[in-house]
Amino acid sequence: MNHLTFFLFALAAGLFLFSPQAAAAAAAPSEPPILMVDGTGRVETAPDCATISIGVVTQAADAKTAQEGNARKASAVQKALVAAGVPEANIQTRDYYFQPLYERQDKATKDEITGYQAENTVTVRIDDLADVSRIIDLALKSGANSISSLNFGVKNAEKLRKTALTAAVNDARKKADDLAAALGRRVVGLKSVSESTYPFADRAASTKMLAAYENAPSTPIAPGTLEMSAEVHIEYYLSE
């Protein structure tokens, strides 16, 4: 490096050191060490409501008979549920299917229509679990011939979500304190938090299980418990 080059380099370095940007960089405090942890929280509760999928399936040789027969039976089931105390607002049509039935022919000919099938399925929300067995039995006796699902739930899920989140945060903080202590440091601040909440997994009685209950004197129901879980990812600042 010749003298002129050295002089210019030293001049540029001096100008940078006295520039506002350099002064700001020198004055800016360095970020404390960061500790990242994950926390998990779970809460269990007994369900206090249920949703039942009740269906009427009708087959007939012609489309009109299948449709009209299904409509009569489905209407009779819904009227019986309302008469038994289920609010109309708690009954909602979930699915309606109408399709031809085919008989498989040989490869040289087209499949032949042998009849028609109509299916009307409604979901019924039950706010008192003591009524679940009674409603299933009533629906089957009134003309329903399909119970496709029975799902349990809770009315105040938000309260349980907050409980699960609090447990997840406490779990994360305990891990952070333990790790910080092992490193000879302590938690002094919070940088960021992210969370994920997982709703209740459906506890559903299978179609086969419910079908087996149809001939029982009274359909047995075992609600059990439900679990909600939450996860958090937290970044803490540590002491120097």
C-alpha cells in the first residue's frame, strides 16, 4: 500500500467514525441473549351437550315413490323430535341425497336403473346429555333408520381455551426459568409469543355401534371426558 492509498483509507475511516451513523451504531445497546421455549397446556372436562346426525333412507322402484316416502318419514321424525321438547332451532338439515340405483350388467351393456334412493339427514343439538338416549330411541321409533354420528361437546369452550392457554404459558415459563438457572442467568424480559389452540377432538359413537343399539331396550350412552390443548412458543430475554 503506497502512502497516498494509506492516507485516503485512513481519511475514509476517520470520516466514518465521526459520521452520525457510526455514532448511532456505537450508542445502540446490544440485544440481550434470547431463550426460546415451547409450552403445552391441557384441560379435561365432562361434555355437557351433544350433536346427533339422524337420517331417513328410503328406496323405491320409481323416483316419485322414493321422494314422497322419504319426505313423509323425515317430516314425521322431525315432528316427533319437536313434540318431545327439542327446539326447532336445534334441528338443521345436514345432507339430502337423491340418486338412482343401478344393477351391474356385463361389459357389453349399460348398467340398468333398478330403483331410486332418497336420504334426508338432520343434525340435532341436545343441550342436556340426559336426553341423548331418549332422543335416539324416539327418532328410530318414529321412522329414522340411520344414525351416522354422535358427537359430544361443551357449551362454554372459550373458558376452557383460556385455561389451556394459561397452563401452556405457565409450562413455558417454568422451562425458561429452569434453563436460565442452569445457564447461570435469569429471565429479564419477553420478546415474542405465538400460540396454537386445538379444539376438542370429536368423541363419536360409530355407525356400527349405534346400529347395534337399535334393538336394545334403551340406547346406552357413555359421554366420557373431552380434552382441549394449547401450545405456545415464547422467546425470553436473559440477563447478561
